Amino acid sequence: MLKVMIVEDEQPTLEMMNMLVDQNKHLSVVGSFSNPIEALDQFPLLQPDVVFLDVEMPDMTGMRLAEKLIQTNENIQIVFTTAFEQYAVDAFKVNAVDYLVKFVTPEDIERVSARLIKNHEQLTKIKSLEESKGASIRCFGTFEIRGTDGSVIKWPTRKTEELFAYFLLHVNQVISKWRLMELFWPNHKHATTNLHTTISRMKKVLRDNQLPIQVEKVNEGYLFDLQNIECDLEAFKNYFSTNKKVAKENLAESEKTFRLYKGSLFELKDYIWSIGLERELAERYTYLTEQLVNYYVEKKMLEHAEETMKLYLTMYPLHEEMNVKLFKLYASRCGYKEQLKDHYTKYVKLLKEELDVEPSDEVKKYASFE
């Protein structure tokens, strides 16, 4: 709901405007004034989102007042009201959202409120982006949160950090407080207190680092909203919610998502509750790698296919299917006998050192380099 201030020198009209605005479900009057000087003084305290201004007023015109209000808050939305249409051009010189000719009707307020809400949503999004500039969350191959200044955030306790990690898996979902207590403080007589304390610590860290991340109490649970913070996990998950196969139309997005994955989820943190998702994400990464390789091979982009498989194998060097794909690629290309021989030797040696096993029959097919 948008906060509204009304400035109108005629008392009957002021009362009518109050009534009309309050009837609109999207608007709420926080202050109404017949004196523009008084309105200007109270403006910083009320902090309205919208100001309805009469154009012709004694002591200070609506145009002049609008200029002063904009100097205080450049994002304030101005709507002029007047009985004289000739002021319309002047009104838009101060970037007024709209210009209502008296007498104003409920339909006029409904129409202008739609524009006001749309503008406010855009301003909020821009502000959020500006606030989160430089902030980032990395979950693949590490677990690192950076503030808006780029510095790594330090958590007061390991439990606070772990709870934040858990919320990252459930963005925009209401998580039951009972579920959180059962998971983090099972059979603990002070579980409720521990949860509230940990949530408070988390919120303080977010405030201190100016991160526009919301953790809200909703009934018997909590809702976690990342706003516009850059998060590799959320971007990775979002890709698979809208894409099923790599194609020309989504190639750039597919390649970007492939590069997001730099290792297992929350690597080295050993969160028991994340094991299932960790396996699922690894499987999705493998699937995406295979999709990219198949696309590159189909389009004769063999260098891209080779590089993609080699990057994958830096994280999962023992993955047999991917190694076989790389063997096949080398075997199909003229002049790549040495690359095939070198990679085969390294893979067989790794199998022996890590697993103490011999290569499979499928792999042994590539043992001959003649």
C-alpha cells in the first residue's frame, strides 16, 4: 500500500480527496494539509510515496512545492489536481505522474493508482539492485557470502551460518519453525529460544552488511527472500526449471549455467540435510554437460566439446561415461592420437591409485593407439 500526502487549500475539496484516496485499497493517507508551507515541513517526517497537489494555492504554488519536494526526494510521485487544464504542460515539466481535473472521481483515483503502483514497483526493484550491487552468494565448491562492499561476511556462530544455508535451499517458501527446531535442535528443551536467537543473529548480520535479504515470520514459520542478490545456487536451479534441452536459443544461458558449478554444494561444510540435494545438483550438472557436448559435436564445434568435458573431469575425474566420451572424441579426430594416449594413461593410473581397479572393457577399447 502506498503512503499518500494531500495538499489542497480548499477545505471541502481536501476532505473529499481524503475520502476518495482512503477508499482505494492501494492507497493510504498519512497526511493532509491546506497550507503548502506546513506540508513541506512535514514531508521528511511522513515520507510519503505519493503527493496529490493542488496547482493554485496561496503562499506557494503547487508547481513550486513540487520542485521543493523533488529536491528532498527525487523518487516522489506527484499527481496534480486543478480546475484549470492549461496547467497540464507545466505539470509534466516537473515529471508529474498524472494530472487530474476537478472534480476528481473514484474512477480517476483508481486509474492513477494503477500507474502509481507500477512506478513504485519499478523504483523498488531499481533500489534493490543498487543496494545489492557487489553482494553475492557462492554455494558451489565453497560457501561464501559477500557484502555490498565485496568483503566476506563472518557469522557469529556456525549454527547461524548453517541455518542461513538451509534457507538458501528454500527461497520463497514458508519453512515451519517446528521443522527447523527438529532439524537443528532435536529434543532440546530450549529449541524455541535457540531458534529465535539464531534468527535474530542472522538478521543482524544481514543488516550490518546492508544485504536486502528478507527473513519474515509467517504464521508458524519463516519466509526467506533473496531479493536481487546474486546467488549461484538459485541461478542454477532456475535454469533447470525452464530449460530441458540445450539449443541455439538458450546456448548462452546454458554455457553460463555450466560455469556456475565449481564443485559440490557447500563443499567442506558437511551439512547432513544437504546430501540429497547435493547429489541431485551433481546429476543435473552431468546432464547439462552431456547436453552441451552433444550440441557442440552436432554443430562440429569439437574444441568446445573437448574443453567442456575436460572442465567437467577436473571435478569428477573418475566419471567413466564422460571419460569414454572424451576418448571417442579424440579417436574420431585426425592428429589427436597423442591426446588420446595421454588421457587414457592418466585415467587408468587414477583408477588404480584411487579405487585399485582395472579399467572396464568399454575403456580398454581405447588402449590401442595404432
